Amino acid sequence: MVEERTTQAPQGNGQPTVIVTDSRRSGGSGWVIAVVLLIALVAGIVFLTRGSGSEAAKDNAIANAAGQVGDAAQKVGNAAEDAANKLND
């Protein structure tokens, strides 16, 4: 328990005024700050996890597109080879 005592100069009656302040009591602002920080932390985690999911989806889409381009190139190569074989025959 932390107590702070302040003594002021005597008033009209000749007695000093003693003011006792108990610092254990707070207005609850500590709890409000803690709740705000907790909400910000949860929001940050949600934002980061959703961002990672969309990044993975984008990477998968690029990989699929590259595979499709490779397949199309293979088909073009096969068609060119067939055309060259028909010209030689």
C-alpha cells in the first residue's frame, strides 16, 4: 500500500492541514488501455493471416497459369512437328 502524505501550512485555526492520497485507487484507465491493446492485437493477427492466405492463392494461380502456358507450348511444338512430317512425306 503506497500512501502519500502532504502537510500544508496552518490555516486560520493554527492547525496544519494533512492531505492523504492513496495511490492504489485508479480510475480504471489501465483496464481500458489493456482492452484497446488486446483488440488491436487481435485485429492485427486477423489482418496478417488473411493477407497470407491471399498471397498463397495468388502464388497458386501463377503456378497454374505457368503450367497451362507450358502445356500450350507443348501442343504448339507437337503441331509444328506434325506439319513438318507431313511436308517431308
